[in-house]
Amino acid sequence: MDPDFRHDGIGSRGRGKIRPHFKGKDLSGKTWTESSKGYLLVDFWASWCAPCIKEIPALNTLYGKYHTLGRLDLLGLSLDEGGKAVVKAAVDRNKIDYPVAMGSAKLAESFGVEGFPTAFLLKDGKIIKVLAGERTLAAFERTWPLI
């Protein structure tokens, strides 16, 4: 696998810590780095993960609702081993509306990912929430009344 996102430094993990340094391009070619300002939801997922696929509609709605208001960026990082073709097919098949990129095991490890799906809500360089497991839209919104 040749991930588009690579761990780019040590960083600390866990709530209240600086997020791990990373950089790369999503499937559309947009560059993402750890220097994003505001809220960023980083969602680690895989196309073979049933709970990951099940929560995509909630993530689509969350992204549509809050991204258009300028209050949230969302980036899905796929850990599929089949490469971009597999991920692009999963994006199309599941009608994913938010940006997606190929992640790496090293990046997932640097965040402390232990299972899928796992999402990290970041605010100005710090992890403020870690969400392990499948979430509904209501659960996402209850978790983040601040956005």
C-alpha cells in the first residue's frame, strides 16, 4: 500500500494533546496537514468494516450540515490495503460526500487507533474528543454541542 497520508512526526495522542503531525492529499487532490484551523473530524475507517459503512450516512449529514456553515471539516482516512481503486469504489458505492484519503497503519498508530471506526475531533491542533465505534447522527451531535 502506498498511503497518501503519512505520519510526519512524533506528536502526542489522547484528549487534549497535540494531534500527530501528518500531511497528504485526499482522493480529489486537496492537501491536508496538521495545521488546519478550527474543528476537524478525522475518521479512520475501512471498506470491509460493517460499522464504518453503517455510519457513513450520519457522517454525510454531519458534514453537509456543519461544513457548509464553516464550522467543521471532515476527513475520512481509509486503511484499506487494496489501494486507491478499492477506496474510490467504496466512496462511490457508499455515496460518501466528505473528503477521503488513503491512510497508513503508522498514522493510525500515532493517533492511538485500536479499532474501526475511530474518529478524532480536533480543534486548533488539539484532540478534544476520541470516538471509538459506530455512531448515529444524534450521537455525533450530542457529543459536540460546541459545533
